[in-house]
Amino acid sequence: MITVSAPGKIILYGEHAVVYGRSCIVTALNCRLTVSVSETEDGRVIVRSPNCKDRRFINSTLLIAEKELNIKHKGLNIETKCSFSGKYGLGSSAAVTVALHKALAALYKVAIDKKTLFDIAYRTVLNVQGRGSGCDVAAATFGGTHRFVTGGRIIRPIDTDGIPIIIGYSGIKGSTVELVGRIAKKFKEEPEKLNRIFKAIGKIVKEAEEALIGRDWKRVGTLMNFNQEYLRDIGVSHEKLETIISAAKKAGAYGAKLSGSGGGDCMIALHPDGISGKCAVSEAIRKAGGEVVDVSPNAEGVRIEKS
Ligand code: PMV
């Protein structure tokens, strides 16, 4: 039996724009999804995945691993465990895809480097979702924090050790596929407006990279606020997210924004005390009806836990 784990992720800047060729900054979180795989002889594939209701990513991984890694099995037992709920939108689908590819490669002794793993896992996710940048796949594969351009055209590590972010869940489940589709429709209707906004977001991402490296938390926060204004402008925010974001800022956050595709899911806020967990901003997020998700950034990428 092989056990492999991969981390969840959160996007610090640049969501949506990244789908249109701009950069985003994504960080891996220390909440992990674990996959255990063992071989059987009865020709059946048994999947036990209580926290991963959406089996399409597992099914698509099996098909692609067979085709691209030339893995021929006689039957498999697959079990997944997740230290975080899929409801948060923290990248459990990408994590299960990356971890399962890695586990299958290890079980059948197929050598696979991280870039190849990223490429096949990204194709697997596209197979299911049809559209997406793959930034979540990059976080699950490489870990750490990266500036990333769609499809992995750029995957550049950024040292953000110690970044004091606080993550709040809005309680509303957003749908990535629906929101990415909505923006694709808008892009067709108003290409100039959206191009202008995505270009501006791309500039924010580049400035944020410098600010992060320089540990200039005030600037890091201000740039989150700028990014949020553009996200609101393209229509992917949500009343509840806005309430929590504004509560976090009133409580002293240097900046706050939604994170991911929007329409619900999570927001992030930045405050120097954020790292301690005892912070007025966390309290304000809770008071505004959000749930503080106790995770930290810059986690390790996919790894073999047991073989
Ligand atoms: O909703 P999430 O956390 O899966 O993030 C989606 C991010 C987008 O930029 C909107 C889409 C993508 O594939 O990058």
C-alpha cells in the first residue's frame, strides 16, 4: 500500500485574471488530503472517499494515469482522508488528483518528476472542469507560494515565510465552474473592460510579489484592497463576503479580499498579529458571521507518507 498526501491552497492575488494569461499568487496550506492505494486482483476499483463526494476527479485520474503513465492495474482499493472540509473551496479536488497520480506512479514504480506530475494532473482537472488555470494543481504539487500563470507557463517560487494571513469562510458555497463560466460570458460581451481590469490586476500581482518579498505588510494589505475592488467590479463578490471583509478592515486588517472564484467560499485578511491566532481581526470575522479557518500558508507540496 502507498499513502500520499497533498496540500490545499488559497489564492492571495490574481484570481480570474490568471485564467486570461495574467499572473496570480497562490500558496499551499497546511491542511492535507491523503490518498491510500493498494492493489487487488479482482478487477474491481473500490473507492472509499467520505469527504470527497465528487468522484469525477478520481475517475478521470485513473483514466489518464492508465493512458499517460501506462499503468495497467488488476484492481485497486482507494481510500481518501481529508483534514479540511470540501465546503471551504480550498482545493480538495486538485489535491486528490495530484495525490492519486503520485500514489499510482509510486505503486507501479513509474518515475515522475514534479513538472510532469503537474502537467498530467492539470490535464486531469481540465478533463473534468473544462476550464481553469491550474494554480490549485501547482500548489498541491509544488507546495510553498508561487507566482503562477495559467497552465504553468510561469511557476515561480516566492519567499512569503511568515505572511500573517487570516482566512475566513463566508458560509456560502460558491461554484468555481459557474463563476468562471460567468466571467467567460462577460469577457465575450465586454472584452475591453475585462482586459483593462485583468491588466490592472496583473500589475497588482507584480507589485504584491515585491511587497511580499520585502515583508512590507502594509503594502501587501493595500494591494489586497485594490485587488478586491476589481473583483467586486467584475461581479464575483457576494454580500456576505463584503460584510466580513469590511468587518476585518474595521478591526485593523491592513487589507482583505475574497479568495478564489468568489460568490461565497473564503476571504483573506492581513494583519501582523494574524499569525498568533489571537487577533481582533479573527474576532471581527466571527462576529460578522464568518468562520475562521485555522490553517497556515507555505505548506509542503505532495509527498509520500508511507510506502
Ligand atoms: O474557487 P477556487 O478557489 O477553486 O479558485 C478559482 C480561481 C480562478 O482563478 C477563478 C479559476 C482558476 O482556475 O484559476
